[in-house]
Amino acid sequence: MAAPAAPAAQPIPAPAPAPDRKGPARPRLNPAEWRPTWSVPAAMRAIRATIVIPALFAITSKVVGDPQMALFATFGGFATLVVANFGGSWRGKLAAHAALAIAGSLAIVIGTLVSGVTWLAAVVTVPVVFAIFFAGVLGPTAAASTTALLFAYVLPVASAGGAATIGSRLEGWWLASAAGTLAVLLLSPRSPSDRLRASAAALATQLADRVMAAADGTVTDPAATRAAKERLRAAFTGAPYRPTGLATRDQALSSLVQLLDWAAAQVHDAFDGHINLAKSCAQDRALLKLAAGVFADTAALLQGRDAAPDFAALEQARAAATAHLRDLAVDASDEPSERMSAANAVHAQAIALVARATAADALIAAGRADPDTIAAERRAWYGAVPIGSTVPIGSTVPIGSTVPIGSTVPIGSTVPIGSTVPIGSTVPIGSTPSAGSALTTLSGAAGVVARQASVRSVWFANSLRGAVGIAAAVAVADLTGVQHGFWVVLGTLSVLRTNASGTGSTALRALAGTVLGFVIGAALLLAIGTGQASMWVAFPLAVLIAAYAPGTAPFTIGQAAFTIVIVVLFNLLVPVGWKVGLLRVEDVAIGCAVSAVVGVLFWPRGAASLVGDDLADAFRRGAEYLTQAVDWALSETLVPPAAASAAVTTGLRLDDALRGFLAEQGTKRASKEDLWALVTASTRLRLTANSLAGLRDVPPPGVAEGPACLPLDASDAYAGTPACVALRSAAATLAGFYGHVADEVGHPGREAPVLLPAPALTGPAVPREARPAETRFQQADGARPQPSAGGDTPRTPRGTPDGARPHPHLLWVQEHLHHLSQSAAMLPEPALHVAEARRRPWWR
């Protein structure tokens, strides 16, 4: 059986070479693609279905003698055993199947009640089907149950029978759910090791080894880290929906994947060929060694081993390294050493910060985090606070102040070391962690739905398109008076894809498979007849093939196998011969036509258009976040960055849109390499802003924070201007460039796209010792300070009260902007390619 697949849940095709820029490549027929592949899970699925489905049909049709119960038990068996495919432990599978049984029961009741009136059935179908599709945003379990739930709804809504049949239909569904769940629990292969966790642990191990080696002054090879990073990315993106759900551990794992990717980028910036830590200061090397240990603890937690990351020691080392960064000794005669000292210090801080965040998420993913840690990390996941924002050690929390959701904070108590203070999140003093945890779980689900409730969301657009298509099929099936209207609807569901070209090609293959199945079924009936004995022998064999086909055989073969099952099944109910196969061909043809029309009228470009729109949004929101974060880090504003949440939301939408695009069948107009370059750049932009926003802690109420901005005097890069002015200008220049990239890849305008000029490169951080205020700027008459007799500009001797050191934030901000401008310089060409692809008509 080729199970009708939800448009948002297509299997991702194997990676293909980038298409020719001059036009899409024509697909070639490969006979090897038509051969079924061997799969142990598919074989176990087929065995389960072969045992359970014929038995269900025999009990309900022959023993009970209820046709409605037999029909729903049989199709419910397909939904439970073949269409739904839940992973995880046996407890997780049991919970998923129980939820499917309950939701399916509700769908059957609604479908049955509205099936008698055409207009009512079509109108009600829109919100019901939309809700079923859109529920996939809640996680992989909900997404995996989409098509099975649609089975439960379209079968009653497109079948004759009033409210009196609800009892029989529910009995058949419940019987199939119970038997199917038991079969899945008893006859399933051992669950494979969690590929995502294993890949994350492997990358964390590589990071630990490389950071430790670098801290010892050993030159390291980046190849292994890059390979581990690619394996993790493939494990995370290798599905048409995010492999993590709404459970706290799932969210932590999802955040952990992103942080490890960011950590790999930080390590690349720090160690790949231009920095040698052998001569670095002891404080920075000690901090890196502790960070390496925290990465190792992250790997251990992901592998199920005991580990206790020492956050207190890491924070103390960060404080010591920060103090050293503030007091960097400057030797004007040795510019390279000066540059290296600043870079080493900044990179050590950045790596330690991301190491701490990954370990916190690993504790949650392993189920070993305390409620305070969970609450704090939840806020960081969705942009409420930046990574690393902490309360100063020993600060007291006055009545009415904000504390992590779910924390129990008695009046006047101190906040634990490392606890995060969310912005604007209040909780009554003395509330319990369990109540707060339940609250955040519900609010997290509501937040996911709210973030995806937008025309920019691939889930929203795909759900609306699917709802309209299924509703149209219900109306057409009823108005045409076909004998089996649900075949029309199933035909529509089977071939409705996210773009018009994909729908059209799938419709042709579905129709070809149905015709092939009809021919084989008719020949089978002519050969063995329609006797009950021969049909009962053929039925399990047909189920075996149809249940094995999904994922192992071409879509056409699966459709043919399912058609044979239908021919045999209905001849067991009422021996009518080969005509039932002809009726299915006609009904599937109608359903394919409905899908083709809906595909052209609604969202013909599919996910490709949303990828461009979401890329544009990600760059715009990320640029806004960057400028706010720089102002915040430089103490130019008292208001923390407000664009973080919007930046996180656009990033999640972009991830889903890219998955939908990669899952679409057919030639891609935009190459995957160009898209990955742009997506990676948008992620780096957001995480850079997040790191900068984390430089300043949110002070407790009533605690004033002094200014962080000091001029980097005597630096040629600033030409005598205050450092904050230059850094803010550099950030604004970068933000403007990202805005131009957004305009380029966004909705096509009238003007042809052009190659954007690369942004100006921000120089690396070079600490300078400040001169006294009277020699810091130009004199009142415009003259520059005159050099001394020896030819040097007067400088204040080190160690004197007037010799202020540059604030560490200045070095940190400039170093991040330096690397961000380097990566941004690689974007003009991919942006141009994507913009050109968006201007092509959808049918080309």
C-alpha cells in the first residue's frame, strides 16, 4: 500500500547534484529505482499487518457480521499498523497509539455527523483537516499520526451512514487500535540507537578533544570536527519535520543541536590556522580546559552516562579571564602579539559561554536538571533572554521581582549561582516548581502554535492547502454520486503535494499505479475466481505486499498493491468481480484531478516561495537583533534587546520551510548549497547577536550598572573617534547589508536581481591603552595632539590612575563583528542565485 502521505511529511529524497543554472535537469529513468529494497522494519510492519488486518476483517465480517464495523476495523488496521509509524520506547509508542485512538474516535464522530449534507461536510472539513495537518507543529509524534487521523476522518465523511452507525464505526476503530497497538509492541524490531543524540554526543566529544588540545598548544586538524558537524546536521535535517517535540527533553535536544553547531563555528574561528594558544595567558588556557571538560560532560550525558558539569568553576574561570582581558598588557611595538592576546581572550570567553549553555541543555535532555535550570533554559530557547544572562552571585530578590518560572523563592532569599532572570516573567513568591513546570509546558505549546500561525509558515500554508483540497474532494465525491466517495478523497490525499508540479507528477504515478493494480487484480480474479476460499488466500498476500511497499518500493508500485487489496477486500464483502477495480480507477482519477486543480490554484510554487520569504524575514529580524545587541553590550541603552523572540520565530519558520522544500519531489530550482549557505548565515547572524546580548546581565531591581563604553584610544581603526561610535557604525553597516540580502532573496520585484557588493570588513579586536582625557581627542582648535620629542604621541604610563584600560565588551563586540563581516562577504553570490530562481515561472 502506498499510504497517502501528508504534504508536510514526504520522505526526503537522496541528495542530488546541484541543478544546472541554465535550467532544471530532466529526470532519467533508472530501472534500479523500481526495485524494492530490503528493510527489516518494513518486513516487521508487513508481518504485523498480515496477521492483524485479515484477522480483524474475519472477526468483524464473519463472526460479528457488521459491515460498518468490518470496514472501519480494516482501514483502522491499515492506519494503525501501516500508515502510523511511531518511534521511541515502548512507553512512547503506547502513549502515541492511545492518543491516535482517542483523536481518531473524535474524527469519526465528526465525519459521520456531517456526512449527510454536502455543503456542511465540505465546510466542516476545512477546519478539521486544517487542525489535523497543523497539529504536526507539536512534534514528530503528532506529525507521524497526520495521515492516520485523516483516514479516520475521510472514511466516514465520504461514506453513507448517519448517526446510527457511529457505534459500529467506533467499535471497529477501537478494535483495530487495540489489536494494532498490541502488535506494534510485541512485533517491532529493537529500536535503533537515537541517531540524533549519538551524533550530538560525537560532535561534543570532538569539540572537547579539540579545545583541550588547543589549550595545550597542540595544532589540531579540523577535518574530524567538520565531519561530526555534518553528521549532526544530517541527523537533524534528514526528516520533513523537526525530530523533536514539545516535551522539555525534546526542546532541550533541539536547542543543543543548534548550540553545538554554533560551538563548532566558534572553535573554527578560534583555532583554524591563525591562532596558537601555546603562548596564551594562563587564565585563557585554564578557561578553555574547563570548557573542554564541560563539552566532555555534555557528551557523557547524551550517551546516558553520569556527569556533573562544574558550572561554578567555569564561571570563576570566566571571571578570572575577564579580569585579565580588562588588564591586557599592551606593547605597541608588538602588534601581532597584542592582536593574538585579544583574540585568544575573546574566543576563550565565547567558547566557554556556549559550552555552559550546551551542558545545561544536555542536563535537561538527560532528565537530570533541576527546575530552576529547566525554567531558565526555556526562556533562552525562545529568545526571552540571551544565552548566558545570569544574576550576579549573591544578589537578593526583592518582593515582586522577576524570577525563573517555577522557582520557589522565599522573601529575601538569594538567587542560586547561574540562575537566569527572564525579562517580564513574574511568578508569585513561594509557588511550586511543579505548578510552574506545567504552566510552561502549556505555554510552550501555545507559543509554538502562535509562532506558526502565519502565512510565512510552511505548516500554516500547507495545512490550509490540504484542508481546501480535501474539502473540495469531499464535495466532488458527493456531487458526482460515485459509489465509493472515500476513494476520491483518498486519491486526493495520496497525490496532494506542496507544489503544483509535484502534485501533477504524483497524480500521474498514482493513476498509473491504480491502473496497474486494476489490471493485475482483474487478471487475478479471472485466474482464481471470486470464491470465498480463493479470496481469503489472496487477501493476506495482498496485505503483505501493500504493507511492505511504503518506503521500500516506488509510489506507483505501492498504489498498485493497495488497489489489489481493495479489489480483494470488496469481493470478500460482495463478490462483484473486476468491476470494483474499475470503479477505483475512476474514483482515483477524480481525486487526482481535484489535487491537480488545487495544486495550481493554491501555492503552486510550494515551499520554495516560503523559503525565500522566511530567509528574508530571518535576515531582517537578525539584523535588527544585532544592532540592538551591540547597543546593549556597549551600554548605549538601558533596554535589553527586544528583537530576540522575533528572530527565534523566523528561524524556526525557516527551518520548517527548508525541510518542506527538501522533501518536495522533482528538480530543485535553487541549489541546496546556495540555500544552506544563506540559512547558515542567518543562523550565525542570530546567534552572534545572542552572544553579544549575553554580555550584560540583567541587574536585579534597584542595582545600577555603570557604563561599559570606553574609547579605544590611539587605534588607527577608529581614527580618534570613540570606540562605541565606530562599533555601532560597523554593526549598522552589517545590518544594512543583511537588509539588502533580504530584499534580494525576498518576494521578487520588478527589477532584475544584481550581485550585491560585499560588506565592509570590520577589523579584528586590538586592545589599546587609553591616554589621558586631555590628549584623547582633537584640541579645541582642531589640531591633533603633538608628538613628544621622541616622536611618539604622549601616553600615560601603565599602572597610573589615568591609564584606563579598554573595557572587555569592546574587544568582544569587535571580534564578533569581525568574524560576522568575514562570513557575510560570502553571501552575495548565493543570494543572487536564489533570487534568480525565484523569478522563474513555477511550471519551468
